Amino acid sequence: MSALPLLSPSIGQHTDLASAQPVRLHSGSLLQLSVSAFSSIVFCTLLLWTSVATASAGPGAAADNKPLIQQLVSWWQKKIMPHERYAEKLLKASSKQPAAEQWLAAAEQALQKPFSLSTAHAELGRFNRNEVRADGYQVTVKQGQRLLVELSAADNFNGRLFVDLFKHNPPGVRQQTATNDGTPTLLPEYSLLAGKVIDNSKQRQIVQEHIPDYDGQWLLRLQPELLTSGRYKLRVTVAPLLGFPVQNASNSAARSFFGVDRDAGRRRHHGVDIFAPRHTPVLAVADGTVVRVSESPRGGLHVWLQDRQRFAAYYFAHLEATTVSRGQRVRRGEQLGTVGNSGNARTTPPHLHFGMYRSGPIDPWPYIRQTSALSPATNSQHRNAVGQQVAFNSRSSATLRLRAGPGTAFAIRDHLRSGSRVQVLAASSDWFKVRTDDGLLGWASANYLTPVARPEPEMSGEITTKNSG
């Protein structure tokens, strides 16, 4: 279907969506932006005041005040990187240098060999004061999706837990930078985007949302400070930016996707078709303004919705009926009309053609494809095993696969032999994150592992506040 011109109800002219980039401001982002802006103002004010004072005092004072300016810059850099600040503190304490080196090595290893995650992950885990450990998690996020990281610590978590989020720099992006003198340089494979810390005396929960500009890999690292014990709950979700446009429909209702041939290859499909019974409500995928309600031979009865936040337009076609009018403001989830087969779909079953446009048509599927939630652990035995030692004993199989993630779809890292004992670090659904005696980390099916020590009191689906011993 060809895109129709998007009209602005306020000026009555064509609205050009080509040159704009999406604006991504959410309530959480606004709060972070406000805090960041305030911090920036404070820092710039201090730096300006120092510079003015130095200039007023004459050239001799410049050298004296240079360390102060360096301290301000150093403070600003360290303020946003708590993990690095703690690492520097460890390295300065000579008595703890061996432990510091182990801690830094664990941090690097987490980046080099992370676990793999799907679009939804949840785990209940525990860190032990007698271990030096960092866990890395890699997840794919596409344009049109958002990455949500939620982390909370139990009341008895007795130290700080550092949470760092990195974004992978593909070769094309890594080569697009240059130094001040114009010399080409190369970005690191991963760039640190956000560094947070959980501290039970100040903050026991962190929620972060990130929206990528392009398809790519993101990496999350969790690492407690030394001599820290306690339990935590982690949830990582990759979710669509937009709502689903057909009420009570699922991903399986979509049967024709963006880019497939139409009219014997003379044109391409510029949207996704979602099949549903006639009269099923069609919903707004985002807050916006209805800029056209019309009918055409190809799209039949259709609605155009303008989303000024993302500089995008959404096209709802083949409707049976409409329930909105031009110029009307709607909220995400409000009804726009009902599913039908008007226009050139009159010979097909009822369905909604949903399209998304900026400068031209773009694939809307990543923006609306639903993702499912995942339970951290499904039964009390699995929850209680966290922090315990378990054994693999099987008469039917000589080995048990250790995988890169909690599921059979993830790559095999190694095998456990019958009789092997491992430490359970976390539980996710029916899978255990385990560590072998030689330090190998991986995920194994919990159904084949049995406790060899007395379990701790049961952990609920939420973070327990019971003494973890």
C-alpha cells in the first residue's frame, strides 16, 4: 500500500517527517535528565568560577589553581563511574592489591565472556563474601525496542552492588571517530553508557531504561564490592516501544510482514497484516493526533495517527468502521476503529494493515512485537537451592550440558559429568546459574541437579528479607 500524505490539522499542510529524529523522553528519562542537567549546571558553575578567579588573580595563580581545575574534572568523571572509582580505591590500598587485581580481572572476564539472554530474563541470585565475582549478560536490542533493567537487593545485602551497562560498537561505528588533530581512532568494542550502584543504606533498587539508535548488542555487568554477601533480584526485559494495535491479539495473529512482494512483485508490502475477527477493536499504538480519517480503493477505510514524540505517522487500514475524527487527540490504547476487510482486502479475511512512516515506510514489527515475562524461579526447591551446592547424578545420561544462557536455545559451553558438584549462583525459571570447582560458569537444567547440603529458608518470588546466613 502506498503511503498517503500526512496532514497537520493545525496548519493544513503536509508535515515533513523526513528530517527529524525521534525524541525519546519518558517519565524516568525526564527525571534522569533533570538530575543530570542540575549536576551539569553545578559542575560548569564551579569550573567557570575557578577559571574567573584564576584569571583575576594573575598568571602566577594559574599554576597554583591548575590542580583545583583538574580535581573538578576528575571529580566529575568519577561521579558518573562508581565502579571505576571503587577500583581506583582498591588499587591505592596496597594491603588489598591482590584482591583488587582479582576483582578487576573478574570485571574484565564478565565483559569478555558474558551470559546470553533472550528478550525476557529474570533471576534470583546471591553473592558470597568469600568469592570474587562479576556476572556479564549480553542481549540483542533492535531499533524500535527498549531495554529495561530492574535490579533490587535484599534488606540483608551488606555491601554495594555495581551495575554497569555497555553498548557494543560495531566496526562501522567504531571507525567513525577522530582525535582532536583529525587522526582516525577506534572506539573500544564496548562503550560504558551508565554506571549505577545499589547501596542498602541509600538505594536498594535500580530501574534503567535505554532506547537504542540501531540494532545491536548490549552488555550488563553486575559486580559487588569485596566482602559482600546477600541476595538480589534481576529482571531484564526487551520490550516494544509501541502498543499492539489489535485488542487481545498476539504475535501469532501477524501473518504478512514488511517487504514481501505484492501484485506479482510490482510493489512491496509496507506494513504488517494482523488478522482478527471482524469488529475487533483497533487501538492507538501511542499517544498522538488523528490527522486523517478517509477511504481509498487500496486501503479502504483508514486512519492516520501522528506521533510527535517520535516524529512518526501510523497507518491503520482495511477498517470496518472508525470511532475517531480528524484533529482528535488520543492516548495509547484508545480505540480508533474496528477490524474489517475494506478496500483491496475485500477478498481476504478481516485484518488490520498497520504501517509506520517517517521519511518513508519502515518495518513496524520490532516496534509492536510483544515479548513475554519470565519467572525467576518456578518452585520452592529451585529457589532454596540458590547459594547451595548441588550434584548431577543421573542413570540415564553421562553428562549434563552447561549453556551460555537459561534455555536449550543457547550455546553449549561445557558438560558436567555424572557425580559432579557445582555451586548454584542464581535461579531463573527451571535453570540454575552454576560455577564448577575449576571456576567455569554456565547455566544447567535444574531438574537434573539435587542439593547436597541443607537448603536455606525458601525464597519467595520477590526478594526475601530473611537472613541468608
